[in-house]
Amino acid sequence: MRDRKKTAGAAHGKRGSADSTQCPADVSTDGGYNAGMAVFSYIIGGIIVWSLIGWGLDYLWGTRWIVLAGALLGAVGGFYLSHMHGLTSSRKIADGRHAPSAPSQDGKDNAK
């Protein structure tokens, strides 16, 4: 009876903390994609947020250049955040293959 519940949970995609292990092929195939999407999101999000802040300051102060400075600051800040989260480094595991770049599963950051 106990084994039937485990197989039924596995069939529905349920994962337990002690019973399941992630397949190495699954990790290597989407780790780089997820890291790339995270970097893209940080950079685009930074550009949008800081451009809007710059646009608001331009409107208040009657200037026209702060929006461009905000966009540049947002891009640099987004890249900095992705680098500090360890998403831009090419890490290698013990046998010389590239390790998947993704945020850590335990919640700790990988910044050095």
C-alpha cells in the first residue's frame, strides 16, 4: 500500500523532500536557460524601473537627459545583480563539465 502511494505521487509530478532526487540530465538541460532568463529579467526590469524614475525626474525638473541616465543605470544595476547572484559565471564541476548556472536551491546566494 505504501509503494502504491509513492508511485501515484510520482505519476502526478509530486516530489517529496527525502524520496525524490533530481535527474542530472534534467538539471543540465534547463539550468542555463533559467539563468539566462533571470539575467534578462534583471536587466530589462532595471531598465524599465530606472527609466520610469528618470522620466519622472525629467518631468519634475524640466530636463531631458535623466531618463537616459536611468536606463543606463538600470542596465548596469541589472547586470550587477545577476552577477552577484552567480548567474553570469561559467562554473565547472569536478569532472570538467560546466555546472548549470541557476539560483541555489537552498536559498543562499552564491556571491563571493
